[in-house]
Amino acid sequence: MDLFKRFVLLILLFVFPMLSYAALPPEVQKDRALMSFSEHLKNEQYKEAEKDFRKLIDLRDIHKVKLPSSVYYFGAETVQHTGYHLWAETLLTKYITIAGQKGKYYTKALQLLDVVEPKAKEEREKKAAKRKLQEDWESREKSAAKSFDSDLKQAQHRQQKQRTRLPSEVLEKGFVLIPSGRFQMGGIGNDNERPIHTVQLKAFAMAKYEVTFTEYDAYCDAKGKRKPSDNNWGRGNRPVINVSWQDAKEYAQWLGQQKGKRFRLPTEAEWEYAARAGSRTTFSFKSPLTIGKANYVGDRHHFANYSFTDYEKKSPGKSMSVGSFQPNAFGLYDIHGNVSEWVEDSYHDNYKGAPSDGSAWERRNSKKRVVRGGSWNSPSVTLRSSNRQYGTSGNWNLGFRLVQDISEEVELEARKRFETETAAAKKKQSDLANQLGPDFLHKGFVIIPSRSVQIGDHIIKTKPFGMSRFELTVAEFTEFIDEVRKLDTEGIVKLYGGKIPADKVEEASVEITNYLSGVIEGKHGTMPVGLDTGGNGYIKWLSEKTGKHFRRPTDVEWEYAARAGVTTDYFCGNDESCLTDYAWFSANSNRKIYPVGKKLPNPFGLYDVYGNVDEYVDAVYEKNKYLKGGNAISTPEGFRFSGHTFVGNPGVRLVQEFTEEELEQEKKRYAKEKVASLLASIEMADIPAGNFIMGDESSNIFGQDGDEDELPGHPVNVASFKISKHEITFQDYDVFCELTGREKPEYSSDERAGLPVVNVSWEDAKAFTKWLSEMSGKRFRLPTEAEWEYASRAGTDTKYSWGRRVGKNSAVCDGCKSQWDKESSPAPVGSFEANAFGLNDMHGNVWEWVEDCYHENYQGAPVDGTSWSSDSCSERVIRGGGWSSKAADLRSANRGRVAADHQGNDVGFRIVLEQ
């Protein structure tokens, strides 16, 4: 029988009966299905019976056919055998509800329900777990989309933070540092992108751009190698194409020999991690892929609507110059599209068995090598961060970029070097700024400390000066214009230093007015103002109005302040891509000027020193006016440019000038005011003269409560003295640090002002009392050990100044039952009731340094309340117990001992004022 006849027979045997069955009335269909159901169930053909049962349920739901109640029982019996226990439970419950106790199969239904319920429960739990897994997945997806901006910001911050730590001799020019990290590699787009798996990578450097024809041609010239074809598209800054995987490997090896560094192709894991740049979305940007974000085939017809160069407008459907689009958060250009890129790995059909450490995954004798990123002739789906392709030879849409290995030792050393340099710059600026009163500098100005600066062949010593945090704004300049309009002609000429002829004053005023109302109409008042004159009139007006001395910065001052004392190419590091978080320039400005202060400041606190608008400076060794800093359309190279010409209206940043004498006078005046304020904030209590038994309060019963170093108990006569009511606080101690340039003690809490200062040694405490004595003309010191115990007891002879038991909520310690006991930190001073002498926190909170050396016991101790010292004093006494101490350590008689240079997070001090 031929194939056609067989096909006709099949139709007659199967299709027609089905059509005739479907054409039967629903009730007839029900009867036929019931007969078949009964027959299959009788023969224990449960799979077939389940199909019949499903037909019956469909007839009920679609055609509203009424089914006998017994159908639900037998249906439950059927699906129970086919493994649907949860469905069986539902059917049995329905049968019992419909048929009731009079139902023919009621008893059997109950018995079967007992069998089904445990398995149904297990099935229900599995379904719930699966549903929870699905919900968790959906929640993670929503969370990933919601946190996209945050992820990118963190990625930019991490990349910039690590990149800035590498000096120029470590990181090759044109490379950016990719920080170490972990990510989920793969996707759900194709089978070869699965399974999604976690990969942990070390830091490495990656080229911002694909290798260009210019770079590759130089290699060919050096090696006498034939140059690859450019398909008649042009060479130069276009990515090299028509190169094989082996060609790319040999180029990397040659370049390493030339540079004395190690270059290679990225591994596939490194490539995807760098491409994602912290993102979890399809591409390394949030919104859909458009022609404005990559060069790919999908939007070729839109090229004329995008601002490419004239040359590029004529060249759709081919590669474009590298860097034609915005970089990702790691500063990598063209990671999506333009040309696909070779990576190190052999191609595998999926990720089963793939390395989890970011290394290359090789396969012996593999001719297929992975290519990533998609190209100018790829559809958008190929440009996804997780998409994988392979190649066997070079072609017109395939190029490569390189990776530079960074050793952990080099990275660590570079990190320490940059952090130390930046911290030193910040501290130098901060130390001087903290010694000046708030009214010494004009509002919005910061202090720039002195330094020797090399500019070309010149080494110039700068004096300290103030510099405005922001460029001169529209709001500030408008205030000046409003006042100028009130002056007569003679006044305006005088204000401009006689540089504007009287008959031109009105014209100049009109010009400025037109500028304000026209060019900047509707703009925010914090926009930088552009001035052809360099702000001469404004500077003179502000100086006369405030009584301070203002001018433009010199080029040396500007460059030193912009660098903020850091010796890298830019204040944020050596690589220009670190500027993204600090400046508006060609890569991120969209050719617009922005309000001041929208980016991060440099270590000296100056905003927008690079980009946005050029800034006028005065050269110190030439008469010409210069512009510094570049503008919103500048490339980073322009940030270091100074010249005579400019595009648009440049801005200006002011300097406040002062003499060394004025600076010293201000330091002394401000320090005097701060010390007076400090003395007023430290409350002192008068302690009357008296005598007491010093040592273990129960020494007459063999010292059962104390330690041997508290013996023997002995009488001591104490002269009257003044002691601070509570421990010296961070707020108090910080004044000392600010005015002396001393480093402030570290503390994890932001709310440190009212807490007792900790992490200070005995030597630090002594330095504080010495400084305070010199500044105030009074005599401050630490209390002696006898004075401390006498003041703590406050006339009592019990363990604590309030009684024999530690009680509840009388101090902070391990077991004092206060609200701070579990905070792992002291309470603000004065949080508990004072003792009879008016002193707070003599028990607990923090241990307190006293003047004395530590001795093993009191044999030979002074009896007049003076300190007990010796020539060789390796340890000093601390008293009172701290927030982590047991209650026994809080006793008035208890003694502690630590080295004089110890800095603990539970050790502070209070001070004594001698009469």
C-alpha cells in the first residue's frame, strides 16, 4: 500500500470517530465516558481511567453536565493510584460533603481519606515550597530591577576606589582596574548560558577600548607581519578586525615584551564580570538597547537621528571608532556591539563543570574559541552580557581587547600608597582649617595649606589661602548686579577699577543684564556664571563689602588646590575614568553645564575643579590670562590644559588672601575662644579635705571581697581639690586634637560627642592636661589614686558609693542591668545619679587613668593623698571599671593596671584642677 492510501486510512480510522464523538450531545458523551471509566477501573487500568475521569470533569465544567456523586469517589480512587494525592483528597472531601453518611461509599471514602491525607500533606508542602521558590525568584528579579541604579553606583564606586589606588607605573595607560568580586555568571537566554553559577574573581586591569588598527599596525610593522584588511572602512581608531584568536594571543605577548608587563586575553568569566559592571540586567545599562548606546544591526536605520560625526553618518553597517558610545560603570567602552571580542577560553556547550575562580576553561585540541559582546552586524539579543558565541578564524566583525594582570602584592602596596597620600592631604587641610574661626574665611570657602609645588621647571612655595568650594554662581553674581544698578556712573567706573570708560558703563550693564536674563533664564541659581571679564568687578565689590581680600587664583594655586596635594595625574588617581564621579565632561555631560556641587568634591573639599566650566586663573610667571580645569565638552586631557583661548563663557573660582601674620593672629584668637568654651563645658566639683581608709573595704576580714593589691587598708589624709564631674568626652578631647593637629581617637559610633573619650593612652591623657594648663594658665592634671578613691567613696565605706550591692540601673557594666549593658559601648556621661560629692560615673562606664604607677600592694604607699611614682614605671593604674567589666571591678577599692601606652575602647579619664 502506498503512503497516500495509508494516510487516508488513518484519517478514516481516527479523525472521523473523534469528530463524530465530539458531535454527540453532552449527556451521551457523559454516558460513553462513564462506561469507559467503569471498564478501565474494573481492569485496574488507572492511567486510562484517569483520562476518562478528566473527560467527565470537562463535560461538567464546560457543558454543565451533572455527574453522579459516586464519580468523585471513584475519581479519587483513580488519581490516588496515578500519584495525585492532593487531588484525591479534594475529591474525597467533595464526595463526603455531597453524599453524606448515607452515601454508598461513605465508609470507604473515610478509609481512603486516612490513606491519602499524609501523602496529600507531603504533596501540599512540596507545592508550597515550589511556590515559595518561584515567589523568591520573582522577588529577587523585582529587587534586582529596583536596585539597578544602586548596583551601578556601587560598581562605579568600587571600581573607582580601587582604580585610584594604583600609581601610573603599575597600571598601563588606557586600562582600568576591575575590582575583585563575586557574580552570577550566565543567563536564561540560551542553553549554552546555563547553569547560572557563582564565580569569584581577583582584581585585574582591562583595556577601556578594543585594540585599534593603529595599535595593531605598529605590531605588524615591528614584526614584519602582513596587516589585516580593514574592509575599506578605514583603519586608525577603528577596532582591528580580520584577526584570529592566535593573532590576538601573539599581539598580547609582543606588547608585554615592549612594556615589561604581562598582557593576555580576558577569560570568559572576566569578560562577563567586567561587562556587567555590577549590573544584573540584560545589558550593563538600565533602559532598552538603542542606537545611542551601541553599534549593532538592529538600529542601523536610525543612525541619521544620532549625533555621530559626519564621517560616521556616512558609514552605517560597519565598525565605528572605539569610544563612540558611553562607557559602562567600570569605564569600559563598546563592551556591547561594534566588534565581537575573542576571549581565552575554549568553547563548551554549557557551563557544567566550568571553573568558579574566573580562570580560563580549556579543552585539548579545541578549534572553537569563545567570542563575546556582539558586533556591528549582530541583532540586539547577541549583545547581551551573558550571550556566548564561538569562532574558529578571524573575520570582519571580530576583534579583541586585552587584560593586564595585577599581582596582589602590587595592588596592596599601591592601595596603601594612595590611601596614605590622600589621607595626608585631607589631614593637612583639616588641621589648618580646624585652627581657624568660622568667621575668618568667607562663607563657602575652605583653607588650602601651604606647600612647595613644581610647575614645569618652576618650584614655587604657596602660602596658605582660602578658596571657594564652588565656581561663582548665578545667584551670587545676581546679587552683585542688583547692587551695581543702584550706583551712579562714577561709582560703577570706580568699582571696575577705572577699566570701563564712563560712556560704556550703561552698555556693560546692559550686556550683563542680557546675559543673566537671556542665557541663563529659567536656570537654577547655583549654575556657574560665565564672565568675559574674569569677574573683576565682582571681586572688587565683594572685597569692599566684606572687608576681606579676594582675587583670582594663580595657575600654581589652582593646580595645587585641584590636585589636593595628591601626586597622581588627577586627584582621584592616574586613570581618567576615575573622574566620572567627580566631573562633568565629554563622557557624561551630554554637552550641558550643570549646577555646582552635584559631583563629589576633591580631598580639599573643592567641587567641579575639573569639567563643567573653564576657570580663570592668573599665571604667576606670565602676563597672559589662563583657563584651567576644562569644561563640559572637554576630554580629560583638557583638564590639564591652560591657554589663551576658550569656547563659551568661562567661570571663575575665588581665592581669599591673607598674610602669615593675619593667619597666626586668627589661630591664637580662635584657639583662645575654643579653650574658653571647653573650660566652660567641663563642670568641676569641689571635693572637701578629709581622711578615709584606702583599700579593700573588708580588709579586716582577710580581704574576702578584694584582691591582694588592695591591701593593707590604710588611713589617708586628702587635701581639698577640684575634679571633673564626669569623664572627659570626645567633644572635649576633639578640641585638643583640632587645635594641636593631633589625630582624633577612633570610635565606631557617629554619636560620639557626649560619650566619654576612649582609645586614649595614659600619655594622651597627660598631654591633654598639659595642653589645657598651657592654654588656660591654670594647673590641670590627672587625679592621684588616693584622690580618685576618696572622691569615689564620697564618705562611704561600702563597696559602691550607693551601698554593698551593685543593684539595678546604677551604672554600665556586665550585669548592672542598665539599658546600655548590651550595647558594647559606654553610656553618655551623666546618665546615672551622681554620688554624694556630685560626681557621675565613678563606677562603670569606662575605666579611668590616674597619675600613679602600679604597685603590687599598698606597703609603703603615701598617706597624704599624693601620687606614688617610681623611676621605672612600666604600668599605670586605672580605676572604676568599664562597660564590659564585672560588677566586682566597679568597687571603689578595686585597682586595674595596664601599660601607659595602652589605648582601650573602655579606658578614658577625668581631670583635676589644683587649688
